[in-house]
Amino acid sequence: MASPSATPARFFNLDERDYAAAEQRCRALLARMTLAEKVGQMSQFTSDRDTTGPSIREGYQDDIREGRVGSIFNAFDADFTRQLQTLAVNESRLGVPLLFGYDVVHGFRTIFPIPLAMASSWHSEGVEAAARVAATEAAAAGIHWAFAPMVDVSRDARWGRVMEGAGEDPLLSSRMASAQVRGYQGHDPRALDSVAACVKHYAGYGAAEAGRDYNSVDLSERVMRSVHLPPHQAAVNAGVASVMTSFNTVDGVPASCNALLLRQILRDEWQFRGLVVTDYTAIMELLEHGVAADPRDAARLAVNAGVDMDMQDGYFLDHLAELVEADDVSAARIDEATLRVLILKDVLGLFEDPYRYCDEAREAAALLAPEHRRKAREMAQQSMVLLENNDLLPLSPAPQRLAVIGELADSRADLLGPWHGDGQAQDARTLLAALKDRLSGAEVCYHAGVPIDIDDTASRQREIAEAITIAQQAEVAVVVVGEKEPMSGEAASRTDLGLPGQQLALALAVIASGTPTVVVTLSGRPLVLSELTAALTGQSAALLHGWWPGSEGAEALVDLLLGDVSPCARLPMSFPRNVGQLPLYYGQLPTGRPVFRENPDPRYSSKYIDSPNTPLYPFGYGLSYTHVDYATPQLDKPTLTGPNDQLTLSIELTNTGERDGVEVVQLYLRDPVASISRPIRELIDFQRIEIAAGARERISFVIRAEQLGFIGSDLRWRCEAGRFELHIGAHVEDTQMLTFDYQP
Ligand code: GLC
């Protein structure tokens, strides 16, 4: 685990001199502001532009004119944001420009695969490039502030928002968080394609009990710091400009009034200097949590705990001035929060030119630019995970008679996934259309199969029989099953992770038809695919998990199915055998009665009597169209001595296949004896390498003491002497072990 940061986090890539200059300018403005104007800067409202135009609150124009709004979200496009900005700049007393925020989570108009899919690429540079495209398009549409990256570590696929994060592992989530912050914020906050990023949701939201969205989170502080905070800290260390608080309680205290999170850890330990905004109406929700007696109390608790901006509920606007007059909130706290808002606007250049992001020509050129579509297609190719392939894929030579089955095969909207910004279904093609286009000379027959969200076995026999018929008339069948877009995402927790409706029956029937069958699963989360996987055994069949692949997802799917590109993705989250195993993750503690691989069935051990403990598909797993052999790994010495020493692990890889490939080499640590029980595996590094057909590549990993450390029961980071195991391989259940000693 990374040790606590020793130096102040860079804010939005500013060096100290530029930060100080911005602060000085903003302090001069702050001195001219009334208390009411300061409180206005701390207030953010939505503009429901896609309904009846802006509907921030009744009389929104007056709110802006009278300086009662510091930021608006869900407002975009160059023209509309210019209208709103003109009100603020020309008609309010001090002309402080508005800050426009929006959920740009996996693309703005060109939609990339959902973040959990992008994490499957393990490709930091690719994820950074995706965020760069998203920032370029969002900034061209008038947006200054992206509410991303979402970095919630989650080990419970019942929680619908796993689709927004990077899965179960703190290190992979941290690498994805840093890459996105770099991508959104660019190198210069004043660049016209830079937007402020906002790491969310701080903190622990992904550990909602029972996988039920918005539910309580009860973790030890040690687990919070070891598992859930590292990606947030990685974002802070990458210079993230803002943090968004989460809806959940942490050990009984809601995150939006949690001084341990917002002051001690974020400010004192990490030395974060940016802005803290709440999630949507999270201050109002302090009443429901039962920690605030009334709105005034809720506003007091939140602002005194360290919240700088109130999203949507207006409690700051309604109560902060009076709280200051009653001395329940200090004027200094209001100044501190207001200054952070002003500094963010200053470093974005909004005081110099409030309209610099409102440029219709730049907007027209940026949205859906061919280069953006190309990058989205490339990322989609790299994010789809090949789970099974019984010598069927790639379909090369291409089939002359193809059956395409399933409602999702003819859907565009479901490819985009939730939080798809301003992405439009019409910008995407369906898999069916893309296949017909690419197989122009072939006969492609389609059947929608069974309606996804209707679960009535009886009346589906006809559809299934029809689907079997077209499958039997084809050389190959492609069955597309999974979730429709509303079945994952916010407020979409599920207790059953199987294929919704009668899709499993449909897929099993097509597999049993005797026609070689490719099953493509689309979803926002890991699904329970045990019966499907069992049915594929011994058949000429394959299983490709496409997640929700974005605007270019259909093209990317065809690229993979026809073999133009080889799959190279690896799972960022374990796929369970059944929902009863959840929460499920590779980095579990050994327990006092572990199940040993060589003797998996001792009665009195930590196991189930009706299922193996292991996932159906483990963390880090994924197939490709080639095969890479791992030679025996070597260490350059047997002992690591002191905090400044390093070990080098080297290993030779050989691509024994006939196709070029990409290998994600994963390095896990085990600390078998320590002052607390340590996980059976911890990812401490990985390398994503391209390896040509027949080529040998020798790669090495440098291991340092800081990678051996952990947070002890005293909550202090430590690195203890002893023997350590390194496990290197293609996924967490396929590794070779080495040992070494660490002497402090
Ligand atoms: C939502 C989400 C958060 C989002 C915010 C604004 O409820 O929890 O991720 O940024 O509201 O849309």
C-alpha cells in the first residue's frame, strides 16, 4: 500500500507560484464580496436543459443576477452556456462567472465503453486518451468541470454502480484514477481542452451493505484506508481539482459531514487544496440519515465538516448567512470555501474570458470527430473480455450464412450504458447492422429472441423455437444476451445476477441446436454465467463479454468476432458462480481454516457446501487469439535490504501463437506472516505488453519496500521484516511463485 503523501498535492497541475498568484487574485475579489455573494458561490444547481429548458429553480435568472448561484450542472452546448454566463457576468453585481459541471464519465458525445470496461483494458495510456477525448468534446460544449473519475472500489456485483468504477482492486483502480485525472485535466488548466476533474464518491460508496445502492457502509478504518481510499489519494496526487462526497454513512457518519474524511484525511494527511462538492442533495439527506434535526442543522454540519459547495438542495443558500450571524459557522470557513470556488474559476481562465469555452465552431468540429470515434473503437476492442473459445473465434474465413439472435443485437441505446453524457443512440450502429455491413456478401438472418425484461417461460417457446430454426440454417450463430441499459448503474442494484428474463433459455437452446455458437454478453456488471459456461463445454462455441462498449461498440465487436483484432482484455472484477458468493474478490484473508487447492473439500474449512469458493472467472482473467508462455521467473537477489533497496524480477515471455498479442502480466504479493492477517494475494504491479507472433520478450519488475507495506491495526503504515512471496502470471489463479526476504 502506498504510504501517506509527504508533499502537498498539486492542484490542477499548478506549480506553487501559479497557485499563489491565483490565490492572491481571488483573495482580492473575496474582500469585495458580501456574505450572501460568498454563499452563492458555494451553491450549485441543476439546469434540466433537456426538459423545459433551464429549470434551476423558479426564477433562475434572478438567482444568477443576484449572485445566488456559483455553479450550474447539466447545462451544456456553447450557445446555452453562453446565455447563462452572460446573465452572471453582465447582470450580477460583481460579474463572477458561473462554473459549468456535468457527468462526463465515459465520453461526452463520442461515448467510450463504460469505465468498468475500460478498466478491463488495463491500459492506462488508453484510458487517459479516452478522458482526453471526453474533455476535448465537453470543453468544446461549454463544460468546465467533469464529475469524474468515479473510483469506488467494489466487490459486490449486486451494486449497479460497479459499471462506473474500475472493479475490485485498489491498485488497478488507482492507476485508472490517475490516468483519468491526467486525461481530463491535461497539462495546463488554461488550455481550451482542459476540464477540472472531480474524484468521486468520497468515500467507501462501493462497499454499500448487501450491494444495495445508497445503503450503509460499515468498514474498519483500516480497510477504508487500505482498500477504498487509495484510488482517491491517487487522484489527489495526480492533481485532481475537486472531490465529490458520497451518499453513504461511514461508520455511522454520513460522508458529507464526516470530518475524519473531509478534514483529517483529505486536508491534513493528503494536503488536498481543491474544492469539495457534495453529491446530489446529500446535505438534505443528512435529515434522512438522522444526524440533522432540520435543514439549518444539516447545512451547519456539512460546512463545518469541510464541504465547500452544496449540490442542488439549496441548504447552503438558505441557511449559511444566518448560521454565520449566529456564530454557528465561522466567517473564516465561508471565506475558505468561497476562495476554493474562485480559485478553480481563476485557473480555468474564466475571469479573463468567461466565454472562452462557449465557441460554436470549436464545438461543431470536436463532437464525434473521426479521431475520437477511432479511439473509442480502439478502446472498445481492448475492453471486451474473451471468456471461452472452443476453437471457434475468430470467424475467419467469415461465414456465408450467419444467424444473429437477441434483442440486444439490434439495439443502439443499450450499447452506450448509463452516464452517457450527451451521447446519442443514433451515433451508434447495432451489432446486426455492423455485421451485415461487414459480411456484405453473406446471408445474415436475425431473430430478436425473447423480450429481455419479460420473464414468462410459457409464451417464449415459440420465439425460442424460431430462433433455433434460423440457427440450424446458418453456419454460425451469434447470440447477444445480457442487460438493458437501465439494469445497471445508479439505483439499479439487483439480487439476481443471471441473464434477465428468458435469455438463458434462448442461449442454451441455440447452443444445443448444433450450430457453432458465439455468445456475446452485454452488461454493466459481472453476471452469473455458470449454466451458460457449462453448456459451452464440448461445443464449438465461444463466450465474449462486451460490457457496454459505447458509440463504436458494434464495430469493435465485429472487429473481434472476425479477427481483425485479437481480444486482450482482462477482468477487473471476479465473475461469481452464483450471487450467494458475494461479496467476492481475490484479495481475501486466508482465515484460520482455509480451503487448500490440493484438498478442496475438508469438512471443517471456510467453504460452502453447495459451491466452490472460487469465482467462475477470476480477477485478471481473459483469453486472446494467441497464447503466451511464461518461462521460470528469476529474482536478481534473495533479500531486499532497507527502504532504499530494490529487487528485480525478470521473466521471459514467448508468444507461441500465430497472431500478435497483448499480454497483461500481473504481479501479486503475499505476506504470509505479519502483525495482522494479510490477503492471500495483493496486486502490486502489472505490465501490458504487445508481443508479436513467435516473439520472445524479457520483461522485469522492480520491487521496493514501499510495495510491501500495509496499514496496521494501529492505523499506521508499516513495512515489516520477513519472508514474502511474489506471484507472477496471466491472472490471479495462474501464477508462478518466488520468495524473498525483507530486512528493514
Ligand atoms: C448523482 C450521482 C453522482 C453525479 C451527481 C450529479 O446522483 O451520484 O455520481 O455526479 O448525481 O449528476
